[in-house]
Amino acid sequence: MVNLVLFSGQKSMKSVNVSFRIPYYTHWGQSLLVCGSEPVLGSWNVKKGVLLSPFHQGDELIWCGSVAVPAGFGCEYSFYVVDDDRNVLRSEIGKKRKLWLPDGVQDGEVVELRDLWQTGSDDLPFKSAFKDVIFRRSWSLNSERALGILQNKLDLEDSVLVHFKICCPHIEDETSIYVIGSTMKLGQWKVQDGLKLNYAGDSIWQADCVMQKEDFPIKYKYSKYGKAGNFSLETGPNRELFVDFSTSRPRYILLSDGMMREMPWRGAGVAIPMFSVRSEADLGVGEFLDLKLLVDWAVESGFHLVQLLPINDTSVNGMWWDSYPYSSLSVFALHPLYLRVQSLSEKIPEEIKLEIQRAKKQLDGKNVDYEATLAAKLSISKKIFALEKDLILNSSFFQKFLSENEDWLKPYAAFCFLRDFFETSDHSQWGRFSCYSRTKLEKLVSKDSLHYETIFFHYYIQFHLHIQLLEAAEYARRKGVVLKGDLPIGVDRNSVDTWVYPNLFRMNTATGAPPDYFDKNGQNWGFPTYNWEEMSKDNYAWWRARLTQMAKYFTAYRIDHILGFFRIWELPEHAMTGLVGKFRPSIPLSQEELEREGIWDFDRLSHPYIRQDFLEEKFGASWTFIASNFMNEYQKHHYEFKEDCNTEKKIASKLKLCAERSLLLESEDKIRRNLFDLLQNIVLIRDPDAAQKFYPRFNLEDTSSFKDLDDHSKNVLKRLYYDYYFHRQESLWRQNALRTLPALLNSSDMLSCGEDLGLIPSCVHPVMQELGLIGLRIQRMPSEPDLEFGIPSQYSYMTVCAPSCHDSSTLRAWWEEDEERRRRFFKTVVGSDQLPPSQCVPEIVNFILRQHVEAPSMWAIFPLQDLIALKEEYTARPAAEEIINDPTNPRHYWRYRAHVTLESLLEDAELKTAIKDLVRGSGRSYPPSGEVQVGQEKTGVMPDKLKVASGQEVFSLPVHLKGITNETLAVS
């Protein structure tokens, strides 16, 4: 063991030797070091930390090192993986470790710290979703004594004080933690004779035990022991404590044994957009206060979680386009759409109450009428505001809200005023207000301003939205339900955030996704991409502020398109589709690199390749009209686009003019698609900022430009394509994510989940695992390339599993979309060669939901539409009308509204029982109040055949799922 005495000039001074020891496997060229809060450990400067040295103990690689410290020493510390230059490659996740030297340690004695590397999953119990909601009872226990080791007398020369410490975040009432093991001091494996641990707070249990030399090596495990005599032992192999007394004679061994190893906690939840909720009290749309009813229904159905889509203000365009919840006007402001106007005041005049009732009747339609609902709520709110504005303005509650939120609230209110004044959110059209400045802002929002009442109205709305959402959020916490929010990957380019912080965005670009399950042509979301370099200068303060704001209401959140924190699909601003983009950051192909491979004709490869026969094939007899209006013939039978139509936006604009003049012989949409195809017929994309750098066009082999190349060029470009998309970026993308994501994760204690669907780089899942991020698994979008349908029983624990999501069709709609696919699913997953029913009947729904609740995933979260499909009476509405989003349509109207009220669902005991049986039978924790324990005998189990009606035929559906489960599936 290396002994590093770091007190220069103090060789004669007596001190305590603190020895660090941790098992960890590294790659070649990597080392471990310990760094901490005191100078002897580098004062958090990793360059000055203490390097550890490796040695093998059996199959383990152990890293160790020691420092000399004075008696009474205390500090915080952490372990880091570094390269040869001490650059941090990886660091522990979670809280810093704390060290206090035991009382009574004598000069010259050795205190050995035996730690385990802390991963992101070790930190999960400390997230608010578990600490404040799921395991709140455990966290409310009273500490039995202060954290730290009490003085112990070590009389014998060979005696060693062992300090046992374990984290156990979930413990039932009147249950204790014991450590039992092979030595007499640990009860020789008898729990009643073992060493009882004391609770030290923060889910930590600890105890001291004096051991003798002959007690070692010690094998042991931790155990829960209940008052009634029931106990549960840790899972996995025995823990071992070995001391080589020939090389080391520690007097104190402080064990940090990480988490207690037990069956991992698993829960279930419901997902529904806020706007889709329907209640008897709402006005045309779901409202924040409706969440209390939704929480009640979740609890009575055995759920621990309610998941929403983004709830920020999206009022950019002043029309139904603003129904898109992922294009926020402000990442801080809440959407006025979700305000309950009846709760704005206790004294609403009778005429306004009548107006509310009329509006309710008019807006209580099948779908959300976004524009009419928002207009009605704002109109009614202004009338109530006029009556109580002075009362609110002078209230201490409002003044506190304003002072705590003014950094975002003042710019937001000013933006809303200027948007309405100039009749556009495009702040480049605002004259002297185009460029944001703090001075202009303060003048605009001053109480002396002529417009202050308008500004104050926006404060007023946000104040009440905050109060109403906070009331619902605190209700969910008390009921043991996690409220899960959504963090959009982008912001609208005409938003408060791009106005106030233009340096944080690349305004000449757009964000999207390459072709995937959702759209073979890729997606263009229109958001500007982020200027990560600029964001890093203040340690991502804008992101940290967003998460801090979210944490006021939510205890968990979904990171939309988490791949964007590794790399984003960047498109030029003039693009309309998402096909011809490039990843940012990424390592492009250099001209020199291509030339070495024999690729020379860069103009041919990077410009649209358009031959006359292509035009004839696409446009038939009207090809000459297209050629003369949109093309130049630069050589015989070869064409290029004219300057006024050489981008997608220019083509769309010119086509619109032609349509207005009735010049088009075919539909505008068809001609646009064909022209876009020609424009996208390239092999390489030239970097607009560096002419000698290129990016391979996605799916370049599908282009006729590629097919017309010689075999050598094809082979070279195919090889470089696969290298660019699947190999050369991995290290860069991993480093990028490890720079950006920790800033988000460390800015709140919310539980973090990442939406990791699409084209997944191989670095993504290891980084998510390292950071403790929970992934998403949708059965019809498997991450395994050789599977058509995912296998829920093979999902990892650190996942959320679901049969569908807001970006896909519901179970019922998906089932009806494709008859051949339905047959393949029935044969592959259900294991039946019979003809499947044409509709997703409740028995099929039950079957699929049961696959998911029985999966190992930490969470099984179901769209409300899929849950109510368990009962036939709720399936009268056409399945296609229950789809929330169509990702292929950038102008989709987000307006789905549940056709059943929350009050009705609460009264439906049959549906709640069906869902409870699924949750309870799966072993997922049920219910939130903890009355039923995991492992309790399952209820509602039916015979091993499902009877499914298909037209007039009734047939038996075998329930054994191929590769899924060996258990009988219950049918409610």
C-alpha cells in the first residue's frame, strides 16, 4: 500500500494515517485519485488530488493510497477517474463523501476507509421522487444518534474497530437493520444475535464493532428484521472483509457499503397531457387544479406517478399552431390555458359567473378549441383582474412571488406586451426593442409606465398559475404520487429566451431529428440549436435556472430528446424538412481525407444531381414547365436550381406564387415533394462555415446521385458514411454529454428520465447508466435492430417501459393500422398462429399492459387512453381520435381531449380494480400508502387461457409469452 505523507516539513510530527481503498476497474491509461475539501486532498483541485495505486486481490482490482492528517481531521472527498495528465474522465455521482476521524484515535494509528464507487443509480433514493414522495416515511425517521463514530476502547493490540454503514432508503414501520455474518460478533448468521445498526439520518444505518485478528476474514450481509420476527436478507453474494495483517495493521476500518441489496423498487404511473384532461369543473381544457382529481384516481388505481407533457406558455403565433407544447414562448412561464378562472377570486360577481357558465357550455366539445378557450379565459381573467388588482398588488404573497421570480417574470411580461403591441412575436420587428437591454426593460415595466397595468396583468396570471399548480403539486406529494414534468429540448426562435439571451442560440440553424421510426424524411422542429460553448461560460446557468423552476412543482422530469445533449441534428434555417442535416458537434470529412481516398469531384457530390430523365420521370409532361421556371440547364441534360428557388423555403414560396396564379398543372404538395426530392439528391453536405469540410448526407445510398457513381467512389463513400454515423463521433459525443448533462442533473433533486428513442449512438446508454438517467422503452420501437417488437421482460431496471407514448398512436389505433403487422405481433409476442381480432379488444389490452407491468423496468407508465381501453364501454370513440401527436406533420393540432371525466373514472370501481389487479399482480409497489406489501399473494388470477372475441368466433389465446414471462397472466 502506498503511503503518501503530504505534510511537508512535518516528518517528526505525530499524525494519523488515513488510508483510502476502493475496488474499481479502469481502462489502460486511466487512474483513480481522491480529491477533497482540505489542502491535503487538493482543495477540490483534481490536479492536486492524491493518486491511488492499483493491486489485485483475487478477482478484484483495488485502488489505494494514504495521507497523513492531524487528529480531529474532517473533510469531504470524492473519487475521480483521470488520464495521465490528470484530466477528469469520470467522477462519482451523488453527494460528496464525509470523513470524520473517530474519537480517541491515537497518533500513528491507521484509519482505513473502504468505499465503493458511487454511480448515478446509487443516488436515486436521494431524489425528491423517492425521498419526499415514495419513501417519505423512511426519511422521516428520527436519527438515533449523530453521524460519526463514538469513542471505542481498543484494549487489545490486535483489535480492530469496524464501522459498518449501509444506505437503506425504504424500510417499513417497526423494522430494524442488522448486519450478520460468519463471526460470533455478527451472530454467526443468526439475525437475532447479529449487530443492530442505528439510524443516522439520510437513510444511513451504521454501527461499530470491535473485532480481533482471528475474526478475519469476515463474511457478512445486511438484513431487515421486523418486530414480528420476520426478516429479509440481502440478495447477492456475501460481502467480505479481508485484512492482510502482514502489510497493514489498521486500528479502524470504516466501511461504506453503498446501498442495501434487495429487490429493486418498481412502480407504475399514468401519462396524460394537461390539455387532454377532462373534469366537470374545467373550462374547455384540463386545468392545474384538475391534477388533484387525477392524483386521487392514480392512488385508487395503485399508481405512484402522474406524467404530463410540457406546461409552459407557447403563445407565440396567436393561433392554433401554439397548441404545440414543445415550442415554448418562455421556459419559465406557465401556460394561461391551464388557469382555473373560477379560483381567481372568492368574490366573483354574478354576471362573470354566468359568463363562465356560458363559456363552459360552448367549449365543452370533443376536442380542445385552443384559440377560443384561451381567448375566453383571458377575457374573463381581465374582468376579475380589474376588480381585485389593487388587493393583489399590495399582498405580501404577490410581492414575495414577484421578488423571487423577477429575473424571468419581468422579461416575460414585457415580451407579451411587446408581442401584442407590435402584433408579432418576431422580436427583430420591434424597432428599438429588438435588442434586449436591462435598462429598456426596467423602464418598460416600471410602475410609472403607461403600460404598467398590462404588464401587471401578466404578473397576475402567472401568480395565480403558480398558486394553482403548487397546490396540486403539494397535494400529489402528500398522497404519495410523483408528479413528472417534461423538459423540451428546444425553444421557439421567437421567444423570450432568444430575445433576452441571443448569445445562447445559433439563430441561423434549426433543430430536428434524422429519419427514424416516426418519419422517414426526418423531422424539423424549427428551434434554433444551442450555443453550448457560450452556455458553458457561466456553467450552464440558463439550464440550471430552468430545472430549479421545474423543481418547485415536479419531483421527476423527462428530458425530451436526450440525444440532443450528446449531439443535435442541425439543419440550416432555410430547411423545411429534416433530411439534409448534420450532427453538431461532429467530426466532418475533410477534403484532404476524401482526396486521399480518390474522391475529387466535390461540386458534383455536394450539389443536387439533376438529370433531364429525372425531371421527366417525376413531372411527366409538365417537366418542361418545371425546368423553365425552377431550373437552369448548366450542361446538356443536366440541371441546377435557380437562385430564387435553391432552398426548401424558396421553393415553397415560389410554388405558392405559382399556385395563386393558377400556373400549376398538378397539386402544389406533390410538386413540392418532388422538387424537395431533387434538392436533397446529394451525397455530401458542404459545411457552410468551412468549404473544405463535408458531412455525408443521411441514407446517401438511397439517392440517385450516389447510384450513378463508379464502384470505387461508392465503396469509399459507404465506408466513410458508416464511420461518420456509427464510429468516429462516439468519444466526442460522450465528452459533450458529460459536460452538459451533469449541469442539469445537479441543479435539482428531481428524478431524471431521458427520452432515448431514435438513432442511438453506442455511447448514449453507458453515459445514461453512469449518470443514473432512466431510459425509455416503447415495445413497437425496440432499440435492438434485429427485433420488430421489444421484449419487456428483457428491459433493464433503469428504464421506463410503455406500450405507446404521445408521439405514437395508441394501442387501439396501432392495432388497427396494419393488418400484417398485427398478425406478426400476434404470432411473435402472443404466440398464437390464429387470426387476431381486427380491433384491440380489452383482453388484448390487458395482455399487453401485463407484459409491461411485469417487466423489470423501474417504471411502467401508461397513456390514459391505453388504460381506459381495458373496458369496452370506453372504446366507442374511434381509436384514431385518441392520438395526441402526429410527428410527421409539423403543423399537427395538439387538441386531444379525454371523452370521460375524471369524476366518472373515480366512480368506476370496475376499471380501478382491473388496473389494481395488474399492478398488484406484477409485484410493483402497491398502493402508495403502503398497505399491501410486495410479494403478497396475487389476486384476480384467471385460467391460463384468454378468451378473446373476434367477430362471431371465440378462440383461446395462449398466455405464455415467448421470451416474456413464465407466469400465468391475469385478466380482470
